[in-house]
Amino acid sequence: MGFEIELMAPPGRSRLELAERVARRGGGAVRRFFHPQSEPSAVKGLATFENLTPGFEALDAGGQPLGRFVDDVTLQEGLTKSAAPRPGWYRVVADDARLLRLVMRHCDAEAPLAETMAKLAGLFGTAIEPHASGMVRVSDDRGVSVAIGAPLPGERERPCEIVTPPLEADHEAALESLLGEARGLGFAAPAEGATHIHFDAARLTSAAAIANLVNALGLHGAALKRLVKTNPRCTRLGHWPEGLSALVNAPHFAALPWEKAREGLASVGLKKFCDFNLLNIAAASPSKHTFEVRILPVYLEARPAIAAALLFEAILEWCVRPGLRAAPERLDAWIDELDLPDEIRAGWRAGAIAPDGSA
């Protein structure tokens, strides 16, 4: 599993400082890279802008990753948007993610803005178009805009999503080492923040397992959000498309070979931004073949994050048992069926029962 925990640096600090602190503890160094993300567009006819912003990867003495520290555009509250950009911090914006993948492949994230944009312009046989504001435009040989680079505005150095590498063992110690450094620097939970956990999806590549997962989370998804105390301010959650339930409950779906079942999943309009992200499975993503839980609140300590991870790991283990099964109607009864350590089970079971005895 891998964790993504959204935090906010205190005024005057940045995600780079956290990356440097983690790398220093590990006897390594920090690598700057371009982090891609999308944000809503105010331009008519254009749903999103694609962005590259500065990300920082902490490496240990052997060059192995300890964690990545990146921006998240959903984290907005509390930032002074009129603040001057930090020297050397910039973003590159385009209306096509493929253009930004060229930047990631051919440009140096450590380079100044003008140098980065000049490298991109060279791919199109043109020169950069600098502006007095500090913005730099690149157009193709027909004058059509390719991308714009600009200083990163409004304290955008403060949002920090910690992204762990895939963790196979010692999950709590690895996560606490990162969160402990963040707490030491005064990082806090953002108003809109969340924690996401990615689980290796290799064992979910079964039509029956997917049917079990969709039906069980369809039944208990709302109750699980109450149980884990999902942040109501989180902006990128939501339900699966209506066609997903119909697909997995169609006659003979559970008996389909995986590739046929996966093609069906890919056809129903799955999106990343929902409570439980199946898109990477449906797309057979080679770089992130995961099932993502997106409903968790921000955790500033590792122990509750690990308790949440164990709950959903047990849910996935329940789903991949051979054959089709139905979850009990009550969440506490379902928790009783899950393979959980006694202490963890007791905590989640108690939380699943409302004061009136319902679950």
C-alpha cells in the first residue's frame, strides 16, 4: 500500500523544507521534479487546465525514495493569494496533458523558468515569448499557443501532499517518520484535506472480486464515510457511475475472464475523483495499478492511518475470497466477518454502532 496525506505548511515554510528535513535524516538529498495535476478552468469550453508545479522527492543515502512532497490544487483555504511568488518557483500550464508530458520528458525541473520554456520552444522550432509580468509563452510555428509558464502565485509552496513509496512492511514506522518531521515543522491539516491509500490491485483482477467489492461498498459506502469521519470539506469525492452496479450484477459477469471484465469496467465512465477509485484497475495502469480509498480524513499521526489501512485491507481480503458473497446489512456485522486484529476490530465495530443501536 501507499499513502497520500494532504497537509499545509505554516506561513513562511514550504514543502521543500519538509523534503529537505526527511532527506537529511536519511543521509540523502532532494530531487526536484515536475508534478502534473489538473484544475478547473474558467475559460468557456475548456473543462480543465493541466499544470506542472514543483515537486520534491526525498532520497536516502542509497538514492532510494523516502517520500514525495507535492502541491494539491484543492487546498486553498488560508493561503494569502496576493503573496509574492517564491524565487525560482513556477508552474507550466497547457490545455493538453500530452504537451506537459513533453516538458516532463525533455526539460530540467531544476532549471529556471526561461530555460525550461526555451527547451520546450526548441521542440517546436520557435523561441519563447517573455512578458513583463514574468510569464513566458511558447507557441508553435503557426502561432498557436503550446504552453505558458509563470511564477507560482499566492503561497502555493505551502500545500503539501506527502506521497509515500509503496510500503510492503513496517508501514507504521515508515509513515510516522514522515509525519513526525511534518509535525516538527508545524504542518497541519488543511481545511479541505484528505488521506488517500492506494492498495496493490493485483489480487483484485477477478470479475467476482470486483463484483463483491462494488456491491459491498455500494451497500456500506455511506456508513463507512461516517465511520472514518470523512472531511465534509473535501472536494473530490463522489459516487460511481450508475452503470457500474448494473454491469457487475449482470448475468455471467462474475464468470468472465479478467480481460473481458476489465473492458466492461473501462466502458462505464469511471472517474478518479470519487469515494473509491477503480479507474487505475479498469485502465490496467502500468505505473499505478491500484485500488484507491479516497474518503479518509487527514491523519497527523501514523497509528490512526494504519488502523484505517487495516480496515480497508481486510475489506479487500474479504472481496477476493473465491466466489460471490453478500455483505451483511449491518456494518458492525460485516466488520465481524473481516480478518482484523482484535483491538482494531473493537475500535471500528464500536464506531459503527450509532447511539440508537443502528449500524
